[in-house]
Amino acid sequence: MICRTVKANLPDLLLAPKSVSAEVRAHVESCAACGKELQSLEATMALLDTWTAPEVSPYFDTRMAGLMREEQQAAPAGWLERIRARMLFGNHMHMRPLAAAALALIVAVGGGTYAGFGGFSPKPAPVQTASPVIKDLQSLDENAQVFQQLNSMDQQETGDNGGNSL
Ligand SMILES: [Zn+2]
């Protein structure tokens, strides 16, 4: 029996010995290399058993709520509202599903940036006046070409398929 095949079965041998064939068990007992591998795996698992997740700070929820409030107050409602209005009530009604997806993406990216940058330092960092996300929103709003390009792409697609692909 090839050692490589046996080694693939070693986790099973540790966790559910009965699921492993007698052939494998016999090999591990007779093969020094595989026996050593099993011991090492066993030691690793024993170590993992002793590991416990760190306690969450009792102030986590409070801090999180505070950061969220700050973020909401600092958020430039103007940009978001204008983009949302343009997307929902603009001329390109057929683009609404796409626009909604884009808006969702923007919000998701913004949330990710917030979660990554916000940190959980005891003293929340001062909110930057122009975060990368805000800059993105500004350029998106100013550069209507993006929407025009999407629109023409959509029209091309519609022409090819003879129907609304969205
Ligand atoms: Zn072996």
C-alpha cells in the first residue's frame, strides 16, 4: 500500500477509526513514516482542543453602536441620495435592476471599508472628510459617462437578443 494513500486516511483514523480499513491500520502500525505522521497529527489536534476563542469585550456592542451612529451622521447623505434618485427615477428605467445592483455593491464596499478602517480602538478615529469610498461616489456622480456606457451596452445587448436581457 502506498504511504500517500494511507496518509490521506490518517485524519479519519483519528476521528473515526472504524471508518478506516484494516489494511490502512495495519500499514500505519508497520510503517515508521506513517506512524510518525499520525502522531504529529494527533499532537496537532490535541493542541487545537486546548485552544479557546477569546472573550468578546463587554464594551464591543456599545462601541460598535457608537461607531455606526457616527458613520451615519457623517455620511454625505447628499451624494447617496442623488445617486439613488438618479438610479430609481432617471430616464433609463430599463437599467433599474443593474443600477440597484451597483448601488448594493457601493453600499457593500462602503460597509467593508468601514469595517476594515473603523477598527475598535477605544477612541474612535476622527471621520475623514474624503474617504476613498466618498471619492468613488463623487467621481461616479460627476462622470455620467459610466452610466452612458452602461446604457449603450445594454441597448446593444437588447438589440442582439431582441429582448430585455436583464
Ligand atoms: Zn507508510
